[in-house]
Amino acid sequence: MKRMKTLLTELMFPLIAVVAAFLFGGIIVWLVGDSPLLVYELFFTSAFGSLDGIGYTLFYATPLIFTGLAVAVAFKCGLLNIGAEGQLITAAFATAWVGLVLPNWPAIIVLVLAMLAAVLVGGVWAGIPGVLKAKFGAHEVITTIMMNFIAVGLVSYLTQYHYRKVGDPILETFPIAEKVDGVLVGPHIPRMSALLGWVGISFPDRLPLNLVMAMFISGMLAGMVGINEVLGYRYRYYHDFSASYGFTGIAVALLGRSHPAGVLVAAILFGALIRSGLFIDIFTDHVSKDWVVILQAIIILFVACEGIFRRRWKRA
């Protein structure tokens, strides 16, 4: 009972932050000359008012669930993983690479190997800063940010000069699955509508293995974004596929209090905001889709001010 009360208290402050952000968002809409009621009606109906809307909301929320969990795992171990963006980029490329180098293998085997490649590459990419932190004391914020830049540069080079179709204006790899007579052929994850330790590796004595493992698991979770992107959506590596999922995942983890259930709810909220942005932009006179970004920023600001609210709450 006490544990449930503590959990409800912890979730109350993020909920207050969301409600306050929505109130401020409504004031902004009113100040620019549009109706807050119309904007929020468009938000709820476009994101949750139909099966199609719910499907798109979950589609946008899926990568944020994985990156939010990735950041949350690191948080729980006292680490700040700023590198989820690089981890999911390298994992997505590794997923596509497996499909490209094994073109004649059975699709189910390629599918499994591609999934394994995604989580392993994502884990290794996060594990490197973990080892640097554990062995040399290098701060994980600096090293994970640097790994983001290395990931972008390395994957861009490989895509551009080795796995890109000649003449393709888009920076993307060859496809690993294509439609033949309306049927998708090749390794892929079926759409929902169609469905209705450390072996062989030694570490120096006293190296904090838990720290490295935390970063490795965090990277594995971030890498699962690549599975969804390559095997479930585009069936190739597309260079600009990430809408800053890794960085938004930090906000999702903060809002969700680094709890799996909280991360799930926060990711769905952010997914709903992304889904509704286009409809708000089309069906209002003065509010653009950038209002969604402003609302996300207000939510993050209120969550960041939680300490102030907590002190006043205790005094009251």
C-alpha cells in the first residue's frame, strides 16, 4: 500500500506538468487568434479518434518507447546516455547490412540475424563509453555525444560509397525487401494489420562491470529502434530516418520517471503530439505544427522545475 502511494505521488508531478503545459499551450493558441478548443479537439480526434489515428500514434510512439527505456535504464544506474541517437543509427544500418550481405538466405533466418545485429551493435556502441567511463573515468555525456558524431559520419560514408544505388538522390541503401505482384518479398516484420554474460570477453580486475552492462543494455534498447525502422517500415537504411528520437527519448524518460509504465505513457503522449501536428497545421488559421514542438518544450520545462514544486508541496 505504501509502495503504491509512493508511486502515485511520483506520477502526480509529471501529470501536473502535462496539464499545466496544455493550459499554457491553450493560452498561446488564444494569443495568436485561434480557438484552443478547436486545437485540442484536433489533437484528440486525430491521435485517438479512429483506428487509423491510434495506429499512427503508436507508430510515432514506438521509437520513443525504446529510446525512453534506453535512457531510463542508464538513469537508474546513475548514468546519462546522450548517445541513443548514434546507437539507433548504427543499429539501423547494421539491420539493413545483414539483409544486404545475405540476399539468398531464408528470410526468417535473415530476420533473426538482423534483429540480433541491431541490438548487439547498439549495445556495443553504448558499451564503448561505458568502458571508457569505468576504466578511465571519461564522462559518459561527452563520450556518448562524440559517438553520435562518429556514428553519423561512419554510416553516411558506408551508405554513400558502398551500399547506395547509383544515381539515387536519396542517401539510403539498397532495399532488403520489395513488393512483387503486391506481395512484400524478403526479410521484414509483418504489419499489425496483417497480424490482427559477455562470453569470450575478459575485463581488467576491479572494472565496474555493472556500469558497462548498464550502458550495453541501454544501447541494445536504443538499437531496437533500428529493427522497427528497417524491418518493419522502410526495408532499407534511410539516412535521415530519425526525427531526433534519441534526444526526445531523454524527455520521455524524464516525464515517465524512468519507470517502464511511465515511459510507455509518455511516449504515447509525444507520439500523439507528433501525429496531431499536421492536422492542427491544416485545419487552423494561425497555429502551425511548430506549436507541437513548443508544447513539448513547455512539458520538459515544467518537469525540470519539479524540484521547486516539490519543496512548496512539502511546505504546504
